Amino acid sequence: MVAIGATISAFWILAANSWMQTPAGYTMNNGRAELTSFYQAIFNPSMMPRFLHTMFAALVTGAFFMAGISAAVLLKNRASPVARYTLKLAVIFGLIVSVLEAFPFGHIHAKEVAQTQPAKFAAIEGLYSSRTQAPLVMFAIPFTQPPQLKANMEIPGLLSWMAFGDMNAKIKGINEFPADDIPPLWLTFVSFHNMVVLGLYFIFVMAWAAWRLRRGSLFDGRRFLWLLVISIPLPVAACQLGWMTAEAGRQPWAVYNLLRTADAFSSNLSAGMVLASIVLFSLIYLLLICLYLYLLAAKVRHGPDAASEKELAV
Ligand code: HEM
């Protein structure tokens, strides 16, 4: 029930966010956006790619959490039937969702950004001048003054092919957009590429774990179990990097091509009030996360209860 509730809640939050990224189903009337189609507004062009990518990001996060906690229990008690069972489940599930998160869902999402938010696409891919046969940049260090990439490792033509299905397709570079319509270049490039690197790492780790499971060595290697434990926060980091890509990438717009962030603040709130509420929220969340980590550590230290161990041992 919690999973269903969270999914429904995510749907509506992502519908609102997606509308701000790719507004649809409205008409402008005296400077006001008025709704013309509820369906088009909800299912705007970025909604389904974002919803599927975000939901699978949550499933990857859940799989790594379950795998890491099971590994922590196994490090204390190699024989625990519960931890063996939950690790096996997390690895099989984790491999499937990690692959799907990148292909097709990550790929579809990137294609959609190429079509609907070309300035964001040029920034995240590090394409600073327009190109046919645009390369896919695997690694580079971005510089902003003037925009350029150094120490690039790239595959020629692959970006044009992945985005538009044609190696010779022209992709607009940052140079074709007015200077005050482009997003922060360094942050978008770095956050996007690190999210993708983490995505490939998740596939690699889960595939390795599945291979060890097949060979019967998954529960024994202490170093591999430690790798699973320290990987627990990485999908959370990938999610944060994803949101940085999406939100920094849509700047300078609050609503893409309609309302600038600079014009979107509430004039009846003072900067002090905003700061105070950020500080209060941060304190509340800090308190909650401390409580959560404390309870989690206590639960893991205690391990599965004897009745469940007995039930699964049979
Ligand atoms: C491995 C290949 C991946 C590709 C090609 C990819 C592609 C993308 C793209 C293009 C965006 C930006 C969308 C926008 O600006 O509107 C994005 C955002 C995002 N990504 Fe990824 N991603 C990948 C892996 C991951 C992984 C492994 C996670 C987390 C486990 C993740 C979580 C997110 C989140 C939470 C967002 C923000 C919400 C959204 O716009 O969908 N991504 N991703």
C-alpha cells in the first residue's frame, strides 16, 4: 500500500514538474497560461519518459538498499537464511531494473530532451558548437570561459545517431542560443555524465553479483559483500545528480520558454522568510535522517528475528 501510494504521489508531482519542463495543453490569454486540455497538460511530452525513469531510479535504489543491508547481515552471520534469500532476490531484481533504467528508459529520456529542450541537451552533452555527426562524449573536463571541453574521449557520430537515429543528423550547439537563454554549462555536463557513469556501475555490480550467485560464491566473498554495503548511497547520489541535470538544465526558465526564473519569485515573501523556511526544513530533515539512521543501524545490528530465520531455513 505504501508503494502504491508513493507511486501515485510521484505521478502527480512529476506531472507538475514535467509541465514546467515541456508545457502543453494551454493557451496564452493576456499574459496568463489557461488550460485547454487537461490530458495534454498531464501527458505533456516529457511526462512518461520522466515518470518511468524516476520510478525505475527508485527501484534501483531499493534493490541496492536491500542488497547492501543483506550483505551487512551476512558479514556478521554467513549462515543467515533470511539474508541469503533477500540478497538473492535483490540481485536478480536489481540486475533487471538497473539495465532497464539505462536502456530503454534513460535513452528514451535523453532523446526526448534532444527534441523538446535543445539548449539543455547541448549543455548536458557538452556540445558547444553545432555539429553533424555529433560525437558522444565519454569523458571530458568542461571549461566555461569560453565554453570548451578538454581531455575528451568521444565516439564520433554516436550522439547524432542516438538522438535522431541518423549519424549525419545536425545537433544544435550552445553557440546557436542567445547568451542569456543557456543553462549553467559546467554543472549540467558534470551532473549528467556522473549519473550515467553511476548507471553503468550499477549494471556492472549487479551483473557481477548475478554471476557470483550462479557460481555459488555470492555469499562468501567478504570483499564483494563490502562492495554491496558501500554501494547503498550511490543510487541516491545518482538520483540527486539526475535532478541537478533536469533542474539546472532548464535554467534560465522556471517554465520552459514561458516564464523566467528571475520573474517567477513570490513578491509577497521576503528573502529572510525564504531563508528561515529553508533553515527550518533543513533542520527537520536532518533530525529525521539522524533518527532514521539510528533506527536502521539498531535493526541491522539486531539481525532478522529467529522465527523468520527458522522458517526460511526449512
Ligand atoms: C545510465 C544511463 C542514464 C541515462 C542515459 C539517463 C538519462 C537522463 C536524462 C537525459 C535526464 C534529464 C531529463 C531532463 O532534463 O528532463 C535524467 C534525469 C534523471 N535521472 Fe537519469 N539517466 C541514466 C541513469 C540514471 C540512474 C542510474 C539514475 C538513478 C538510479 C537516474 C536518475 C535520474 C533522476 C532521478 C532524474 C531526474 C528526473 C527526470 O528528469 O527524469 N538516472 N536522466
